[in-house]
Amino acid sequence: MCICINCKYVKNCSMYNLIEKQHQKIILLSQPIFIPYSSIININILNTNPTRLDWDLVECISFIESPGKWLHYNDNN
Ligand code: SF4
């Protein structure tokens, strides 16, 4: 599971923005200006037709816990 969803920086993180693009989701980040340190992404190959890739960020030195932060995109803090 991607740890970014509970990270303080999820709203403006460039790495999370990249992951969202890989998931082909609507890009919710208007200003992905934060560049994290030493983030590690796992990419799983899903045996589907067509084959899909599932990206999960699993480690990041910049991570600061903020439970449920991704649920509050419209908040200013
Ligand atoms: S865990 Fe790292 S990559 Fe993910 S949102 Fe936070 S700072 Fe960005």
C-alpha cells in the first residue's frame, strides 16, 4: 500500500503526482512542488489482460505522518 496517502506532503509532492499519473487517475495536485528524499517505489506486474503495472511508494525519508491527509485535498493546510 502506498504510504503517501497518510503523508503531510501528499497534496504537493512531485513523486505522488508521478504515481497518480501512472495509475491514470485524475490529477488532483495543482502544484506538485515538493521533491522528497530517498523515496522507494515498488512496481508490481499484474497478470491481467492487458498486463497492468501497480505502483506503490513504500519508503520515503521525507514522510511525515498525517493520517487521512489525501482525503482533504480541498483544505488549505
Ligand atoms: S511519503 Fe514521500 S513521496 Fe509520498 S507524499 Fe510523502 S514526501 Fe511525497
